[in-house]
Amino acid sequence: MKLADIVCFDAIIPQLESKERDSVIFELTESLCKKKKFKKVNPKALADAVIKRENEASTGIGKGVAVPHVKHDAVTEPVAVLGCSSEGIDFSSLDKQPVYSVFLLLSPLSDPDKHLQAMETIFKNLQKDDFRRFLRQAQGRDDIIEAIKDADDSSLE
Amino acid sequence: MSKLTYETEVEVKNPEGVHMRPAMLFVDLANTFASDITVSNGDISIDAKSIMQMTMLAATHGTRLKIHAEGPDAQEAVKSLGALVDNRFIINGDSATVSGKEG
């Protein structure tokens, strides 16, 4: 699985307006819902489900990244959206550091293996120092998309 | 002093696989040991003390994991971590995977 297969490029937010975790999550679900026509669900409901999961255990796993996620029947394939913040967001991360890149992932409720594969793809790439640095330095959506495509290419090598 | 090395192989039995919360339980437990611990799924071998790396295993239901430890408490580490996987990541009745909806 590649990042480009999961991330909805059109919904990427190069500079998040929100400064708080919950409003960042809503900003991301709202952006995603504008580009993907999910049935039977609105951005608020999706954000609430993600926040509920986030409250159980933070997905801020350190190194300035967080991967809030939820399994939801609004999707049949994993779909992710990426938001960047130059100021950093408090995600109650494991290392207590602010988060600069947020990958929000929605996975199908009925296919846990797909969820694991999507998480593997995201973490495999976030593990790369270069990828995290490029995301932080990105000046706009095109830069982010390029960073994602480069990361996918380097995973194939 | 000779280095103690232990290894065990376990199968992931919970239907959801090793998603983030069970992975976190595993990493937390691994970090209570002084030994160096790695987990392998046959393709890749990763550091059991890193949540990022644990998530990279994408260990689905039925995946066989090899847990390898080297160090003073290697035997205890392998035993405890193997039991956690074997017990479907349930500690004291709390499961990381019981809620059907959230990953």
C-alpha cells in the first residue's frame, strides 16, 4: 500500500487554522468531507468518533506527528487526510512535544487488516527523518504532495 | 558475563490484529525490561520498544511473531510478552481490542 493510495490530496491542509487538538480534528474531517462524498455521515460525527478514540489513548506517538484514527462504516477503503501546523498542537503526545503533522485516518469497520496495512504505510513513512522534515518545511499543498510521492518512491527501493 | 538470549514464537489471536492500542501495551511492557527485544513477522524485524516500529509490523490476525530478547532479563521478557500476545492483549480483564468500532 502506498501513501498516495490512502491520502486524499485535495483535502490536505498545508496550514491548519486551529490550534487545539479537537478543532484540528474537526478541521480535517470537514476538509475530507468536502472532497469525499461520504454517505450518512457529517464532519462533526466523524470528528466526534475520532476524538472519542483519541481520548482513550493518544495517537501522538512522538517526533512531532500524530495519527488520529477511527474505524467507521462511512468508508469502504482507508482514507487519510494530512494537516500541518507550523506552531504545533498539543496532542498529549507520548514525548510531551507538540505535533506539527497530523495524519487523520478513517478505516473501514469491517476490514481490520486494511486498517493495519494503512497504519503500517503511514508509520513506515513517518519513521523516515527526511519525510517528517519535508512535511514541516513544506510551503504549500504541492510541496506536501511531492514529499508524499517521494516517500512512496523511496519505499519501493 | 555471557549474554542471555531467548526466543519464542506466538500467533496473533485477536481478530483486529495488533493495532495501535495493543501495540502500545506491548511496547509499554517491553520497556519494563532491560534486555534488547526485537519482534519479527518473517519479513521485517523491529525494536519492540518503539511504538512506531511496532505499528510497522502490521501484524494481522493469524500472523506469527517471533519475539527475541537479549540481556539480563531476556527469559522473563520473552515469557511476559509472549503471554500478552497469546492472551489476546488482555491484561487483568482489560482488553485493548474489545470496543468494536474504534481502532
